[in-house]
Amino acid sequence: MSTTAAVDTTDAESFDWLTLDEDEEVLWVGEPHVASIVPALAIGVVLAVILIGIPIIVGAYLGRKNTVFLMTTDGLYHKKGILSRDVQKIGFEKIQNISFSQGALGASIGYGTVDISTAGGSGVEMQFRGVEDPKSVQERINTRIRRAQGRDHDADEDSSEDVLDEILTELRAIRAAVGGDQGDRPADIAAGEQPTGEEAWAPKDDRGPTDQSDE
């Protein structure tokens, strides 16, 4: 399935195995390139004379038809399985590295493997094996990762601003409470400021009241 044509087949209702979160949308759908099963078919044809090759051919065909690569606004999905279903999802915020590789046949025909690694993982966590135009798929995923990281950065900034606003509000409340305990003292003195001007140089008379007698 072409990666360009696949963009038009993004109806989530077409995939009964897919459960999307609220506001999550399908952006791209792909599957293994038809030529990716050529090696298995070649081996199967050779072994068909002893009846061992037929299961190989059938298994390769059904494996391709039951494999789906899917990208949404939130992350990547990989569905595989013939008799059973194995659905794997990785969110963009968890992806740490993404790369692609192509063998000789894949490079000549135009398919390859995209490897996705996650932060804290033990290696490659997800593979889009045999996907058409793997370089284009890698670029699509990288674009979504940058957007997801940008949203996370904006959210962190908003959170920091909220915390700063809360701290300033608390400081204003403390200042108001301290200022209210100073009674009738001037505001500048209550706030800990030193008197200035004549008030600073006025002599202080510490003597108590004295009696004055008429001469």
C-alpha cells in the first residue's frame, strides 16, 4: 500500500481492532509492500515439490494481509496476527529514536524497515517491517514527535507560570498580614524602612519629665 494513497484511508471505523482516545484521529495507514514477501515466496516455491513450501507461501501472504501500520495524532500502532491479534501502541512522547533501513532488494524496489525505540527501553520496541518508502514514513513520524514535544513544552511553561502566580499571591497575603500587625506605625517604618529627613536627625530626649519652678 502506497504511503501517499494510504492517507486517504484513515477512517477509524474501518479497523475494528482500533480504539482511539477522545480527539485522537488517524493520520496515516500502511501495510507491508507486496514485494516484501518475495523472499518467502521464492523459498516456498522451491520447497513446494515436497509440500513444505505451500504453508510458507500461504503464511507469508496472510501475514502481510493481516499486518497494519498506523499513525494517529497521539502515537503509532502496529497490528499483526493471523488467527489472533497483537496490537501495539507507542505514544509520541515516549519515542526517543527512530531510524530506517533497506536491504538490496528493498532499496531497488522502494521498501524497508522503520525501527522505533522508546526512552528507557531495551532496544527497538516497534518495527514497521517491509513498509513502502521508509524514509518518508520516518519523516512523517518525526514531524509528529516534534509537534508533540512542542505541546509538552508549552504545557510545562503554563504550569511554571501558574506556580509562580501562586507564590506571588502567597507573598502578597503574607505582606498584608505583617503590615496589619504594625498598628498605627507609618507604613514605611512598619515595612522596615529607616526614617529620613528631619525625622532621622531630630534629637531624641530620653529624659523623663522634669519639674520646673518659678524663679
